[in-house]
Amino acid sequence: MAGLTSAISAAREGLNVVLMHERPVLGGNASSEIRMWVCGAQGRDNRETGIIEEIALENLYRNPTKSYAIWDTVLYDFVRREKNITLKKLQERL
């Protein structure tokens, strides 16, 4: 999530960003591969803010059943809607 949110932030500031990854889905441990929800700030009057909050709010709207498959599409859509991000998948070397 750190790479994904950093790429989105940089793209929103006008930088051209290449987001490279080697897995079939975005989000690292927070993807459907590992299935670790973003839990961040906990407790009374604490919450995640910024890009993480944007993603969480859209996920809440689009994914009320907390399906990891839908979560993956939410993350992918967030990256794809940023015009300054080029998404590249690293090729596995044999």
C-alpha cells in the first residue's frame, strides 16, 4: 500500500510515475493474495486519512461484503484513473 499511495500522491502532484510490481494484483499484503486488511489507526477518534481514507471510503461503497476480489479492483481503479501513472508488471526471469 505504501508504494501504491506514494505513486498516486506523486502523480497528483504532476510527476510522471511508473508503478512496477511483480504480483498479479496491487496492494502487497493488503491484496487478495495475502488478505491483510488495512487496519491502521484504531481507537476512539482515530482514523486513517488522505489517500488511504479515499480508498477505504470507495471500498466501503463498492464492496460492502468485504470481498478481496472487489478490493483488488478498487485498488486497480485508483491507479488507473491517475493519468500520470504507468503501470508495469515485472517479468519473471527463468
